[in-house]
Amino acid sequence: HFARAFRTSTGVTPRAFVEQRRLVRASALLAESDGALAGIALDTGFGTQSRLTSVFKRRTGFTPAVFRRGRR
């Protein structure tokens, strides 16, 4: 029931919403710091650097490393 109500009010599933918020935070950390990608992945709730990379690339079209280089 919650998932249906959430999707009706926001237009996305709860999982997609959380993933989107994690990616926003990861993008900010990539732009602001020189921290390791593995550390950023853990800080933003992704279990591994690999998971961050795959989700980030699927959503943005860039890997986190390419995104970071382009922001500097």
C-alpha cells in the first residue's frame, strides 16, 4: 500500500527516490572532494564502488571518474 501511495504522490517508486537522492549526494561529493570512489560509495549508501559506478552510469551516461574529471 505504501509503495503505491508513494508512487502516486511522487511519480517514482520509493527505491528509485532513494537511489536518486544517493546519486545527488554522490555527485556533490565527486565535485567537491578528492575522496576515493569506494569511500564516496559507502558514504552515500551504495554497498560497493562497482554498484555506485553502474547506477551512476545508467542514470547519467558517465562513470563517476569521468564525471569528476569533467567537473574540474
